[in-house]
Amino acid sequence: MDLDLTDEQRAVRELARKFADEYIVPVARENDVQERFPGDIIEHMGELGLLGGPVPVEYGGAGLDYIGHALVTEEIGKACSSVRTTISVQISLVELSLARWGTEEQKRRYLPALCRGKLLGCFALTEPNAGSDPAGMETTAVADGDHWVLNGHKIWISNGGVAGLAIVFAQTDKSKGHRGIGAFLVDRATAGFSTRDMHGKLGLRASNTGELFFEDCRIPKDQVLGTVGAGFQVAMSALDNGRYSVAAGCVGICQGCAEASVRYAKERQQFGRAIGSFQLVQDLVARMLVDTEAARLLVFRAGHLKNRGLRCTREISMAKYFASEAAVRCALDAIQVHGSYGYSNEFPVERYLRDAKVATIYEGTSQIQKLLIASHDLGIRAFA
């Protein structure tokens, strides 16, 4: 694996960094306080091609490799995890799922608008009684002539209240367990489909999170993504992509914590000198720097395998597990470096902590990642 970035990778990283510094960072604090979804920022990213990710150019994507995709995600994650969450869902869960599993007509219909930011998407898998165990979902899809009729309830769906397109997972035959799950493309205007925004979150306050409701929602049969019964495969492949982008975003949090702490430790004076000269402060900074580099290398390793078209669920789980836990550690250490100021939103580190914690929960908890990693090498399934 060559760790030297290509000219294209450096260029797209610089584009994302400049965009984040100019448009995201100045409003991140206020958007967090007001729980304001930055729709204008997302649309502007689409105009610049920053929502195209690894989607092929022929469908309106940017055609990035996965290292380039990670670099963009890291820069956005350093600026604001709410924006990073929005684009991770848009690109990794929705666009890449359509690119892999969609029919030619589905790809032509949805991908160009998604990549331009003219259409937002969401990924509706989680339910009140089905989180880590998606096979236990209760949302149903019943065949009725040339339609499927959906009934059920989804919860904790990022972009759920603003998306014009939802990839919805439903059970078509409960007797088949996870082999009966189907994935359905549901347009917001579809009768029987409604949403409700969720508030009061610890972090990611500027991202949209919603509940989705389906009441006799009729979906044409040509709106199935993949094949009926292959929904579990669609979901698992999407989660591999999603976890990869979560890991990359967490590298951004780690980097942001380290940079903020270095700046503050060089400026803050106590006992007549900069606190950065104190050994225990240097210990905190060193831990952040090591966590950042280690997390980034795990992401690059997974990206290298993805670029080669190899299955890398184990390596992605390692990256997601380590990077998310590292982001929490870095944020805690950064707050400690900042002292009382770190406990207020005058500095970004308290927001980094609130935003980092959810990365250890969504798209597979840290505990689920450890089970996936260990089960792979043990050859013993952790799940019934």
C-alpha cells in the first residue's frame, strides 16, 4: 500500500478543507445551538461535486477512489460532524447502494440529483425494536398486484425529515428471517408515507434525525432495490460503506481535537509560561496525535482494500471501532487541555465530544464491531 497521496487526492482534500473553513466552520457553533439543518451548505457541496464521492461520473458522481472519499469526509468531519453525518448518509448509504444494487433506470432517475444535492436521501433500517438485530424488523411489505404495500415504523433515521428519497427495509416473509427482507425506494410524496423530526439529541444537533411512518404505503414493484429477499445483503453492504465514512469522519474529530489543543496549549499561560511546556499537558497532546495517526492508517488500509474491490468488512469494522473510540478519547483529552474553557462552546472541543459519542453507537455499536472482528478470525458466529 502506497501511503503517498496522488495529485488528485491532495486536490480533493484541499477543496474540501477550503470549503469547510469558509462555509462550515463559521456557522457550526450557531447551527449546533439552534439545531438548524444546513441545507444551503449541503446544496453548495453538491454544486462543487463534493456529494459525488466514489459514484461513477456517468451517473453524476465524482468518481473518487476510496482514499479520496475518506479525505473529503475527514475534512468535513473536522469542521462539523452534523454535516459529515448528512453527507455520509447521502453518499455512503444511499448513493453507493443505488450504484451497486440499482437497475439502470433507478440509477439514471436518482443518482444525478443526489450527487448534485438537489435530492436528499435517507436509509431506513432501524426500528424501535430492531437496532443491532435488523433481522428482527417489524415493518412489513405485502405484495398486491403490481405494488408492494408497506406498513411500519422506523426511528433514528438520519436525514429522515428532509429526505426526498428513502431506502426502506421491510420484511416480505417473516418465516424466512433475514432472507425475507426487501429494500424499497420510497419517494416522499408517496401516499401513506410521513415523517416526524426528533429533537433533544446530545450531539449532531445540526443534522436531521427523524421517525418514518408507513400506513398502507403502496410502492410500485419497479421500486425494489436489488431483488426481493436480498434486502439484508443490500443493508450489510451499505453499512460497510457507512462505517467506513463514519471512521473517516472520526479521524477528522481526532485531528480537530489535536489542532485545537496545540493552539490553546501554546497560547494559554499559567505559572508564567505556556501550558504546553508542562509534561502532563504534553502527555494529553501526544495521546491525541497518536490516536489520530493510528485511526487514519486503519481507514487508509480499509480504503486500499476497497479500491482493489476486495471484501473488507473486518478491516472496516476495525477502523470504525478504533476511530470512534479514539474520537471520544481525543475529545475528552482536548477538553482537559482547555480546562474550564473546554467545558463551554466558546471552543469546539465540547461539541467534538458530544458529536463523537454517537459514532460508537450508530451504524453498529462498538460492541457489535468487536463481535464482527473476533468472529471473523475465530470462525465462530457471534450471532444466532
